[in-house]
Amino acid sequence: MSAPSRFDAPGRTAAVGLVLPAALADAADGQRLLALRPGSGHGTAGDVTVADVLTLLQVDFPGLYRRICDETGRVRRYVNLYLDGEDIRDLDGASTVLPDRAELLVLQSIAGG
């Protein structure tokens, strides 16, 4: 079992789990589950968004962020983020509000023939 994420600290609100495929774990210090808690600057538990989670990644796991988001900050076309089985693109995209203890599943599309 890996050590808890450094995001998993007292005083932060709205725990959000980011579940990574094995192919992205190397960019997250080998972790497949990151427990992210946007700080008070990101609002209250009721208004933490996917964009807030991506902002945390950009600061604390820049390599992982670059593999999920393009140079404009948008989720890459071949990367899908799911909240409760729903693609965030079918919800409100990066503006999707996350409930406390939500899990975002990251999946990369596989191309082949």
C-alpha cells in the first residue's frame, strides 16, 4: 500500500479521489489514487470543481497535469474524466461541481487497428 497523498492533510476540505490508470501512475510518484483536498481558496465543499482539482495537479504533479491537459488547460481529447460513471464532457466539463468524497476516474483512449 502506498503512502497517503500529501493532499490528504487536515484543514483541507472536499476530499476528491483521483483514480489513475497504471500508465499514469509513474507521473504521480507511483500512486494510483490521489486524495485531493482543494484549500480554502477553492471554495467550500459544495462548490469544488473539476477545474480546482486540475489546478492542484498543475502545481503539485505538473507531469501528470501535462498528460491529462493540453497547453490551453483543457482536458486532452483522448483523456476522459468520469464522475459517478458520467463523462464530465456530458456534464459541465471543467466547471462540474464535485460532491465531497467524489471520485474522478481518469481513462485514456486506446487507438489501434
